[in-house]
Amino acid sequence: MNVKLKAAGTVLLAVAACACVITHFPAISAQKSALAAAGFILPVGAVKELKQEPKTFPSPSTAVSPSSKAPAASSVSSKSNSSPASSATLPQSSGAASTQALPEKELGNHIMQIDLSGSGTEQDGIHVKNTNKNHTLNVASVLKEKPPLHIKTDGSPMVLVYHTHTTEAFADCTRSRDPTKSVVAVGDAIVKSLKDAGIGAVHDTTVHDYPAFNGSYTRSAKTIANDLAKYPSIQVTLDVHRDTMTAENGTRYKPTVLVNGKSACQIMVIAGCDDDGSLGFPNWEQNLRLAVRFQKGAAEMFPHLMRPLDFGPTRYNEQMTPGSLLAEFGTEVNTLDEAVYSGSLFGKVMAKQLKALASG
């Protein structure tokens, strides 16, 4: 059963010191329209702003029309002719792993298990959530545009995995400097899957959010720059995080799926957009091409594993390469085992898509 969202009401922004992403929405009902979780990463200073005036995001749109911000052949365009969002559910793909969406379920201790894979707008077999004001997204068009990457399968480093919020962890330990308990363990799983498939990868476990949380993105940008200088063959950078979602009644949400009979946390990929031209982010469309391919590949291999692709007016160091993305693995109430398992699955998705680019 899909999680549903009540009609408009007062939104409580739950700001947790352990969280890199705050998702906010009114009280949950199983009777109304489909939930599209409004997740976003908080840059320095944003918490104060959001406490003063909670933001209302525009609805997703699938329309395509000419835009002065992108070439005529681009898949991203002005939202002047937006159409209603589809609520279609993600289909089970032929040959996919045995994947089962889980029903909404009370787990006790104010924790709710949910499935977010069918929220947002459905396009071409995947779901997206667009919070831009000036650009829409046409998935089919993006899939025709090859990312400008030079992928090799000779073992040379192609992927950098790192963590801006390195101490983010999971159930029973929402912050930890122990790399076996934090998002670092998820990064290890991703890198192992990549290497097992012949894609060279580097995992930088530098801690950027301790002892100070503010300035984490500035510090991780320096780490990326150092790694790119040390490993000039790197084409893709992936910032691995853990999300948090809390409703106004204190309920915390646990996005979960079964893959081959084993519980996994759902994943959200964030692809930023220089929506109004103010972010200094000229290569965002190139990153988007890779994000859509990963989202499509995951839908085919592991249906229901992914939350909607988050396409919004953000940057988060994604300007560093034309293959830079951010991924959120579960929330603070998912278990470490669920997150690590999802890391291994997503690493397989990445490897397959990157090898296709190498052969194409």
C-alpha cells in the first residue's frame, strides 16, 4: 500500500543534528494522494532560514518546452506548460531480481516502514521529483544524451566514493566515527561491487563533519580536488549520505524494500540544477544524464529500490566533475545491514551502467 499525504497543513521542520537531509511533510494518511517526499540537503545557514519560513515546493512536471537556459535538443526546459504529475507505480522488469515492495507498517517506537518508490512523477519507467521553478525534466530525452565520460575497465580509478557527512550512521547509532558503523561501510560495499565488476574505484573516508558540522561541504570539496589530482582518471564522484524523515507527530519513516528476500533501505539520488543561473554550476545537465541512467538501471535490476530521483536547485560539490552525484541511503531508523546491502546493490547498478558507457 502506498503511503499517502493529507491535504495541505502546517509543516513541522524536524531539524536533527545527526541528519544531512531533512524531509518534511504533514501527518500521514493512507487515504489521500501519493506521497512525494520533499528531501533536500541543508547547506550552512539553511536550518535557520527554514525554521523561520518553511518552504513550499512546486509540483513535479513532465512538460517540455523551449528554454533560453538549454539547447533546443536538451531534455531540460521551462515549466511554462506543465502537465499533471502521474501517479503510476514502478513496474517489475523482466529478468530483474526478486524485489518486493513493502506495505506501510507500524514498527513501534514511533517508526513507520514505508515504500517511496512509487512517489513523485513517473516517466519512462522511473520516478522523479522536480523542485526547480524554471526547468522541467524529460527522462526519455535525457537517456538519449550520453554522459561525457571516458570509462575504462582496465582497473584504473573511474569512481571516487566519499562522504561529506562521514559520521552519519543508522539505527541505534545515528552518529559514529567508527567507519564500520557509519555511511563509510556503505561506501565500502559500493566500491567492492564496482571492483568486482571490473570498474576501478577509490574510497576516501576522510571525516568532514567532525568536530565541526558547519563547513562540511567546503572541506569535502578540498578532498575531492586532492583525489582528482592524485587520480586524474576519475570520471565519477559519489557523495554517500544517510537521510532522515520525521513527521509533525514525531513519527520517523523507514523507507525499505525486500530484494531477493533480504531487507534493503531505499536510495535517493540527487542531481542538482543551476535553476536560475546563480550557482556557478555549468555542467549540471551532464551530471543529470548519469543520474537518470543510474535511476533507470536500478529500476530494471532492482525495482522499488530507488526513491524518486531528486532534481532540484542545488549544487553540493556536483560542479566538481561532469559525473558528480549525491546518494542518500535510507534514514537513521534503517539498520546498518540494510544500508550496506543497498550499497552493494547500487554498486552493481553503477558498474553495469558505466560498463555500458565504456562499450558504447
